[in-house]
Amino acid sequence: MSDESNPESLRQQVERTEQAFAATMAERDFEAFKTFLDENAIFFSGEKPLRGAEQVALAWESFFQDEAAPFSWTPDTVEVLATGDLALSSGPVYDPQGKLVGRFNSIWRRQSSGEWRVVFDKGSDACP
């Protein structure tokens, strides 16, 4: 079975991609952050969803302005559809002091190039 159809290999690809996406925040690399966004990405943030990579990038640019990252995240759950083209990643979100403040949920789509791009993202506050 090739890596392109091996479910565990695909799961690991998405997990590594999510980790690399999170590293853009830790490394304060906004240009790299934008490369993970699908052109049609929808991020749920505030009252209205952010639609499209450009709108998401404009809204998230402020998170990259300060020297220290305002939050961090890491996946603890990754699942890929049997079709190998969509995946879910989810995990905790921490404040700069390491306190759990939320949970993220992202949907990734595999591009024809084989790369994964985030198409949906929605966070939620941590339960007390």
C-alpha cells in the first residue's frame, strides 16, 4: 500500500502539517502561516466567519505582531477520511503561561499536489 493511500501515513502527514502550522505562531512567521490556508478557508472567529485565505490572513496578522505568541496549540486527535482527501485535527490551546484556554478543531483538505491545507477552523473556550 502506497503512502498516498495508507491511512496511518495520511494521519501522520496531517499531524505533522498541523504541528508545522502551529510552529508558525511560535516562530512568529506570518508568511509561513499563510501558506497553510486553503484559498477558500473559513475560520470561525467573532460574530461572523472569516471567509477566504485573504480575510483569514488579515484577521490573524495581529496575532503575529508581538514578540511573544499570544497562544499555542498542538493536535491530540487526528483522523483522515477513508477517501484520503479530508482530515480533522483537534487539540488544546494554551495561553503564554501554558494554561489551557481552549480547544481548536480544524478540517484539512489534501490538494492535488498532496499537500494539506486548512479549510475550516473553529476554536472553543476550555470548560472550567
